Amino acid sequence: MLLAPTEYVRPGSLEEAIDELGARPGARVLAGGQSLINVLKHRAASVELLVDVSRLAELRSIDVAADGSARIGAATTYRELEHSAPLRASHAIIGRVAAGTVDRQVRARGTIGGNACFADPASNYPPLLVALGAELEIAGRGGTRSVAAEDFFLGLWRTAVGPGEVLVAIKLPPLGGAGVGYRSLQIAADSWALARAAAWVGPGDPIDAARVVLGCVAGTPVRASAVESKLIGGPRSAQAAAEAGALAVEGLDPPSDVHASGGYRRAMAAVMAARAVGDALGLAEEVASNGR
Amino acid sequence: MAGEGGAVHSIEVTVNGETHQVAVEARRLLVHFIRETLGMRGTHIGCDSGNCGACSVICDGQLIKSCMMLAVAAEGCEIETVESLGEGADGLDPIQAAFKEHHGLQCGYCTPGFLLNAKTLLAENPNPSEAEIRRALKGNLCRCTGYVNIVRSIEAAAEAMR
């Protein structure tokens, strides 16, 4: 397909990239291109200048610190996440989700930062990053700032990354003794989903902290605060996971489309939430046998 | 340099071992660069939206969809297309021979993508299970054969290459 005329630059450093982005209002960041190229094919966005950050060393490293925190360069590919041993030790869920994203071809080029910045409500990483308490490091001519994942996703295809800015890294706090679960009701293997849920549950017994976040049910990831409140102070049991998960439907009004009605999505969001919490508690099988 | 089609860049790309220095428009997709600029028509365009995998090529050792990458972004890369296969005794790569033997193609349109998919899969995993083969093939669509013979072909190729 013939794209609209555009210009292209591949800066040699992050500083150069910021200069290019800041100099041209019509400049946009190109990373792996696995979403953006299709946007350009559809001429759904007009881009005067593509600033290719896919080879920037500053955006391609995975650093895991001694305390178990991780800093993932925004242009790290799914494939690199999938095969990173340090990340497997600190936040295994990131690589596991990467390994189940789309297909091998997309995993070879697509990046975690590109996925976050595309901010598609059906993507895997937005709800997961919110549940993990991630911070996103954004750089521009005005300097570097960090935005909590919860404040990063502003709406359908909209994020906190402003004109002239670029997402540099995703920072994950140490898991410590916390458990994490992630569940999707997928349309097909490694595909788009009808409902997704990510759960992070602190190590306390009774439960002292929890974040449960739903995907595919609104324009942004949705904190299931009723689920979290129900969990906190309660026991680490399969029954508690099932009862709390059921509350995910509260205040939820997902859209209907060709794949599922809003009502079905809503019901399935609760099932995914219960299972994700069960996974985070290490009780996956008990939750499943509970009929949730 | 800018023309009617936007900025033009001089890029150096190695395709099947041969290095090409060519001027391309920034907007040119890698698949069009391969098919039209270089005239190598073995790489096919199916959906042109990143879904079907017919345009799959190997870029620096990894399978990618060439309709989802700009040619300028491939500068300095080593690309392998289906034309790189076929140096065997009978002119066929072991993977091609297995597809022929096990009827792993019907119309053949999707076949270049499947052959290169199998090549990268077997390079990483010389002994894949049926489930691993099916999962690896997820990004390649075939509308004729129903995949059974494609999976059998790759199993046979794996055995022949071990």
C-alpha cells in the first residue's frame, strides 16, 4: 500500500530524537511500527516526520537492580522481553505476556513502549502496567518526568506523552513477596480478547494490599476498586478471590461489538478478575474448580 | 532530498547476500522495496495489513512481516527472502522438498511466508512438537490446505534436517 508522503530520520541518540520531535509539530515517534504502519496505511494520522527510535541504545536495555526493581527501555521488543533472564527473575509476567502477544513476526519488531503509547484499550500491557504500579519515564525538551501508569492512559489511543515527547522507559517496582496474575478471554490464541484482568496482591495475610485492573472494558484500563476493597483485610483463599472477583462488574459498562455484547464482556471481566486474583494468590486451580 | 512522494533516502540493504545501495522514498514499505525496487517477486502481498504473513521475510535472523516495516528502517539489515532457499541437490531446500513431498501447498500464494517461518522456527528449535509448530505458524494464514499438511511438511523437514 502506498503511504502518504512523509519524512524519516533515525537519530543517533535520545538527545537528537528529542530535538527532532521538538522541532516539528508534525513529527511522530516510530518504534517497531507494528501498529503505526497500519495507521499510516489507513491514512488515519498525518505524520510529517517519522523519528525512528527503534535502534536507540538508551531505549533498548533491560536493567534489573539488586532490589528487584526493573527498568525496561521503551523500544525493547516483545521477543527481547520474552527471552530476558533478569526480567524472568524479577517480573516473569512481563515476558509471559510478551510470549503470548500476536505472533512471532510481531514479537520480533513490536515494542512494549510502542504498545503503551498506542494505548489500545484491548492491548495486554496497559492493564498489566497499572496493576504492577509501573512508572513511565517521558523525555522532552523540558526534561524528563515520570508518570504513574494509572495516570498515563488518558483515553482511547491517548496517553500522557505530549507533543515533542518520547517514552523512554518503563520502571517496575520490586515485586517483593507480592503475587501477580494476568488473565484474558481471547478470541483466538495470542489474539485480541473480550476481557482482560491483571491482579497484584501484596504478601500480607490477611491481604494488606491489592490492585486489580481490567482491560477491554473501557477506553482506558479500569481499576476494579470494589474488588480491591473486598480483598483487603480478607483471607488468602480461593473463596475470597471468587467473591471479590464477582464485584468487578460494579460500575462497569463495556461497549458491545461484533465479538461480544457489553453485558457478556462485563460478566467475563468478573471471571477474569477472579482468576487473576487466584493466580496472584497461587490458588489458580482452586479458583477454577470453584466454577469461577 | 524531497520529491512528489516525500523525502528520498539512500539506503544500503543486503538481500540474500547481495548488498544493494538504492534511493527509496521514506514512505516505501520494505515489501515494495523487495518486489518492485529489487524485482524479487517471491515475497507476496496478501492482506497488506499485517495479518496474513504472506510477505514474511527474515531480517537479521528474525521472521518479520515486510509490509509492516519501512524500507528505510531496514538500512544496514540483512534480509533473506524465499529466493535464498533452493540450493539443495535437486534445487530445493529441505523445507521446500518436504512441502512438495507432503503437499504443504495448494495455490502456493502463502507458501514463501510459511517456508521462511519454518526456516526460522527450525533454526531456533530443531525438534519442535506439533503444538510448537502450530503456535509458530500463527502469523501465517493459508486459505487452501487447512494447515495439516503444512504441519506435516515442517515435521518432515525437521526430521530431514536433524
